[in-house]
Amino acid sequence: MVLNWATHMDYDGQNKSEKLSHIIVVLFGAVGWVVGYINQQFSHTVIALTIGVALATLLTVPPWPMYRRKPLQWRKVQSNVSEKGEKEAAVPSQKLKKKK
């Protein structure tokens, strides 16, 4: 059984993914800090931050379709290269090899 899963993100999707992960982690960290301060329990802060990191990982690491909306348009391969162009590219210039 072959699964046809996309395993890539485009550049715009990578940018969105990074911003979203930063927002989630900072938001959960701030809320966790406030809750931990009110309850005087550092463990509440750590738990909230761990939940935020897990949520950010789940939402931003897999290549969800929302991160693949603007794929790059690659140029087509040019197959009609002239023989003269190939020879000039392969052989270095004779001017560089002159000795006095």
C-alpha cells in the first residue's frame, strides 16, 4: 500500500508556520506564568508551556495543506544548448594559461 502524502511546505507556508508557533508558545507561556504566579505553583507554568509547545508542534511541524498554497514555479530545463557554448564552458580560456 503506497501512501501519497505531501512532505513539503512552500516558503510562505514556512513563514506562516514559524509565526504561528511563536505566537502559540509565547501565549501559553504568558498565560502559564500568570496562572502559576496566582496559584504560587511553578508546575502550573511548566505544564501550560508544555501544552503550548505540544500544540505548536502538532499545528506547525506537519505539512498541512494550509502551508502548501503558494508553490514555487520552477523554470523548465533548456535542452537546446549549442555545441559551441558547451565547448567554451568546458575549456578554460587560453589567455589565463599564457606564461612569460
